[in-house]
Amino acid sequence: MRVRADRDRCCGSGNCVMTAPELFDQDDAEGLVLVREPEAPPALHDRARQAAELCPAAAIQLDAD
């Protein structure tokens, strides 16, 4: 699963980081999303989906393999 994030849409809520810290982080300057792992391993697919669903700005996109 490919993980992408639109930093222009991100509002810095941090839901993605709290849900899947293996996949997401926030930058120190603006608090916006950073994708740590652009190819989510199968064990993290459910958490990636949950992070995308919880994002209030709909800034996370997931592409199935």
C-alpha cells in the first residue's frame, strides 16, 4: 500500500501520528504531516486506513498495490 500526504491540506491535528507513528510524523517548523514510510507493510495497512479516516483535512491518500 502506497501512503501519500498532501501537506497543503494538512491542518496539523496529529491524528495520523497518534494512530500510526510508524508511518507518519510531523515537522518541527509547522507541525504538518510527514510520511515516514511511503510503502506501508501489510501489518500496518489497517492503521494506515484508520489514520486516513481520522484525518480532519482528508490530507492522507492510500493507493492499494
